[in-house]
Amino acid sequence: MATAALILAAGKGTRMKSDLVKVMHELEGRPMITYPVTAAKALGAERFALVVGHQADRVREYYAADATISIVLQEEQLGTGHAVACAGEFLAGCDGDVLILCGDVPLITQETLRSLMAVHVAHGGTVTVLTARLADPLGYGRVIKDATGRVLRIVEQKDATIAEREVTEINSGIYCVNAAFLRDAVMKISNDNAQKEYYLTDIIGLATGQGHACYTHTVGDPAEVMGINDRVQMAAAGAVLRRRINESLMLSGVTIIDPAVTYIQQGTIIGRDTVIYPNSFIGNCTVIGQGCVIESSVTITGCRLADRVHIKAGSVLEEAIVMSDTTVGPMAHLRPGTLLKEHVKIGNFVETKKAVIEERSKASHLTYLGDCFVGKDVNIGCGTITCNYDGKKKHATVIEDGVFIGSDVQLVAPVTVGKNSLVAAGTTVTMDVPPDSLVISRVPQVNKEGWTKKKQLKTERPCVE
């Protein structure tokens, strides 16, 4: 078992055409670099280091709270061998083997890395390289072996002969290396090549020249070692990650009607017998219970949904908590701070923000509920608004149990409506309402009979020939 992991992440990523360094671009809600880091951590390595260069402060800030990770600066990017040499102080404290990963190879799995290390230990190798076989190996370094299958060297595309370019086994850039050998070897690498860079692959030639054995382990799925160089490849990697996530959820008992157009980020937890309709997006560590229904074109981020929740089409939920047997939507918007208790109904075009709504209450349509507490068994009519903002501060509205709010009501906060009261349609509530009250606030209705006919006569003009 490797005792340390070194992740190379210093490149700028010019082909990304971005102001953001490549390894901090997000894949399924997480920076690209987190994927190899997570895979290495799952193997139980004791020490971790990230070699960073461009926008090093961004990476350092992201991992500032993780005391297990050391940050190594490669100020000038002179190749992968130079990157490892920059980590000399980190390597000085390493015994046993070092796992070397790439920050822009996010699809690698812990199972593959565990197999790589097992091969390394079984053969007693000094260097073991993770390889892949590609029908079109253009651009990759080729793995050159002897008749027994031991690795002789790795040749980069630009330095390869015509015969060497015919080799289809390629270097992934992922290695398991004896730490003592690695410390010595990276100091002996030269830049005598077409790129004038210090290639880490040269440690293979150094090892075989010293009589050490070098081996390979071939990955089962070549997609695992796909490097990300541009946004086209990033999109392809995202598709692979989504497929893995969706397949895992379906095997655990979740129904995903069309996985190809369902977007669920890593870290999402979904209970069995939940049904996810197409074109939904679920992420940011959302937890969904059992037996839920998530209809088409729903977006859920950072939420907790209990069992048997039904989210109807087109709804958006952000950092909200929804308890069991509650219905939301269609086209509803739950903003951060929303808490819906059991058997609540939030209907179409209803928006909530910092709203606590107790059991069996409902707001069926065209309503805004912000900075409010709604008690049990409350009915909120169409067009109701909690007027929570006075231009400087937000204020709270309290609607107690059993209240009936008619249509087109404005509740001007701060205000409390007491238990079992009825607020008539069209009312503007500006002061507290005692329990068991009827409150009406309307301009008196005036009917002027015949008014429209008189107006029509006044506006008619005689015909002039």
C-alpha cells in the first residue's frame, strides 16, 4: 500500500480558454482536482501533496481546512519530472511507495488504483505504470516493453519513431513508485527532448538502467485515464461521471426514467422507490427520501426531502427542507430557509423564502411567502403576499393555526394574524389581528348605473359630410 500520494496540478490549461486554472473547473459540482484526491484518500494513504503552479492560491484556499494535504509550488512549469522534483521536501518524509496522480484525470477510480498498487506489490516493482490500450493513441506517450512484458521506456509522441508510434499501449501518467528510488531519479532527469522539458517518464529508463524491474497494469476502461485539456473533453468526462452516478442509484432501487438527460451530482443521496423524471437537476449534497416523485425539469440543490415528497414539473428548490407527504409545484420556487412540515401543499407559481409552514397548511397558487411562520391547517388564497421588506429591513409575518387567508391579500410585516381568524379577499393587513376575528379592509363599492352609456354619448361625434 502506498504511504503517500502526489497529485500533479500545476498546469494552466491554455486550451480551456479560461481565466480559471484548469484543475479548478467544476465537474458535476466539484473542482476537477477533487476527484483524484478523493480516490487517493479512499485508499488510506497517510500523506498527500498537491503540486500547484498557476493560481496556486485558489487551490491552497480550497484545501485550507484539510490538514492532511500539503501544497507544493512549482513556480515555473518545466515538465512532470520537474513537478515531482519540486516536491523533494515532501518526498523526503515518505517511506515505502508513492502514488503519483494527475489533477486533470478525474475519472480514475479507487478500484483501479488499488489494483495498480496490488500489481506493484506482487511483482516487487520499482516503478509500476497504469496504462491503457487505445485504438487511436495519437498524442499519448507509448509504452515500450521487452519480450517478457517488462517496461523498457516510455516515449512521448513527439519523440517516438514511426515504429514506436504504432504501439497502442499508452501511458496514463499515473504511477506507483518506490519512494527512495523516486527521490534519487527525479534529480537525474534531463530535458534532452523535443519539448525541452523534464519528463517523469524518464524514470523508467533510469530504473531499467539500474537493473530495477518496471511493470504495467492496464486499466479495464480507458475512459478512466482520459485527461482533460479542453471543454469538449470536460463535457465528455461529465457524461461519464453522470452515467456512473445514475447507474449506482438505479442499482440501489431508484427509478431514473431517462438517465441520459437526468443530471445528479456526486454526493446526492436518494432513497429506494423514488422516481426521477427526465431533464431534472439534483445536486449540492441533496438528500431525498424513499418513495418520492421528482417530475420533469425540476432543479433541487442543497435540499433535504423526506419520504413520499412529490415535486411537480418545473419547480426550483434551493437549500430547503421538505418533510414527508408534502407536494410542491408545478412551477414553485422554494428559496433558502424554507421548511415545509408534513402534508403541506405548495402549488403552482408559489414562492417561499425563510418560511416555516406547519402541518397540513396550503398555498395553492400565485403567492409569495417570505420571512414568515405559518401555523397548522392554514389556507392561503391566490395572490397573497407577505410584504416583508420596508426598503431597509426585512420583517416577519406570523399566521397562526387555522387561519383562512382569502385571495389577493397583502400582509404588511411585522404583523401577526391570530388563530382561527379569517382575512377577507382583497384585504391589506397592517396591524395585528386578534384570534377568532374577521378582518376586512376594502374601499366601499360604488355602482353608477348607466354611466357607460352616458360616456358613450358624450364621445360620439356627428357625421359631417
